[in-house]
Amino acid sequence: MNLLKSEWIKATSTKSAYWLYGIGLALAAGIAILVGQMEKSSGGDPVAGPAGPGSDPLMAILGANVFTVLLVWIAAIVAVTGEYRYHTIRTTFLVTPSRWKAVVAKTVLFTVSSVVVVAVAIVLALLIAGSLSGNENWTPFSGQGLTYLWRFPVYAGLGTLAVMGLAYVMRNAAGTISLFLVWILALEGMVALIPEVGPKIAGWMPFANGDFWTQGESVRGHITWDQWPAFAWFAGVCVVLWAIGLVLTLRRDA
């Protein structure tokens, strides 16, 4: 508990987490306002008659599942690499000779923070978009919206493990963020373009599997298994990346 309190003090004494989490929530709300207004103006009375293609709550949470998730991951990267940049990691390890305890404490804090912030963003986005559009399907408390409400925070929490593992490996904010963004925004999509073997490799991309688990058939791509095997693969890769970061932290000098 003392280590968690220490990590909490370090996290709340810097502005980066406040800004990143705040911007993430603001983008989720702002895009929900735009989507809600567009749905209202294009759909007329969205409640009357059978639900159309715009009834999927995934549209309402576009800001949360894209920007908020990315920003909570960047906040976790900055929390790890900031200690190396300002050399506070040496003090941390002097106070806590069992380094793994300090790593676990920071991981727990930022994983929980990612889950909570993304969950709040999902609820906020669905409530705003639902109230503006009048679409009763856009609610975080039932149906597909409820599924997104727990799946996206779990996805964000597992992704936090992966990015923190990479941060402990690289120990540099710019390098870690650049590598991570290239990985999820470019590499996972471009690997399918490799002749012959590309589509087979693309089906194993971890974040593509995570997207498939959260968003369903619309983003299946080259994945050949069902959603829960995809979740298991994504979770396994995230845990392995974090474990690699932990092992290297224990073996290297601070």
C-alpha cells in the first residue's frame, strides 16, 4: 500500500496525466456531440421504426475508443519514462530494493486509471450522443452499449500493460511513443500487404485481435478465429510485453 501511495503522489504531482486524461475525456465528449447532432439531423426521428445502421453505439463512442484509449496509453508511457528522464527512478529503487514491487505498484495504478478513464469516457459519450440524437440504442446501460462499456476499459487496461512493458524496455518517451504509434497505426495494417504471407501474419497482430474483440465483425480483417480466442491472444501478448519490461528492469542498472 505504501508503494501505491508513493506512485499516486508521483502521478498527481505532475501535470501530464491530468492533461492527457482531460483531453481524452474532452475529445470523447466533443466527438459525441458532433455524432449526436449528425445522427439527429440525418435520421429525423431515430426512435421510430426499426433500427438503422446508425443505431450501433460504436459510432457514438468514436472519440473514446480512438483518442481516449490512445491518450491513457501515452499517459502510462510518460509515467514510466519520466522517471528515467529525471532520474527519480534511482531514488525509487534505493527506497525499494525489490524493484519488481515498484514496477507492479506503478503498473497497478496506471492500469486501473486507464480502465476508469476509458469507462467514464464511454459513459459520457453514450449519454451525450444518445440525448442529442434521441437514439434509445445509444445507452451505456443496456444492449451493445453495455458490452462496449466493459470491453473497451478491459482492452485499455491490457494495452496499458503492453505500453508500460515497452516503456521499461526503451526508457525513452519519444522513442516508445513513436514505436507504439507506428506499430498500431501503420505496421499492423501494412503487414497484410506483404505478398503471400501477409494476410496470415496480419491475423496474428495483437492489437488487431484486440480491436476485433471489442468491435466485432466489422474489423475482423484477416483474423480467422472467434472473438474470445482473439481476446486471449491479445491479452497474452500484452502480459508478455510487460513481463519482458519487468525482467529487463530487474537486470539493468537504474
